[in-house]
Amino acid sequence: MNLWLVFWTLMLVVAGGSFAVITLIVSVRGVRDLRQWFASLSRQNADP
């Protein structure tokens, strides 16, 4: 029974860690993409 507890605890830690890493990557790349998008919108509005 203790082996199953260790197994599921390890799987929970791996899944949580993976989720955290993926969330961090998506957040960082998303912020960069949004900044580029807003910069291009500003350039389009500045040029009549």
C-alpha cells in the first residue's frame, strides 16, 4: 500500500511541476507577443 502512495505522490509532483513549467513558458512568450502586437498597432496608428 505504501508503494502506491509513493507512486501517486511522485506522479502528482511531476504533473504539477510540468504544469508550472508550461504555464511559465506560455506566460513569458505571450507577454512578448502581446508587446510586439501593441507596438505594431502603435506604429500603424502613428502612420496615417
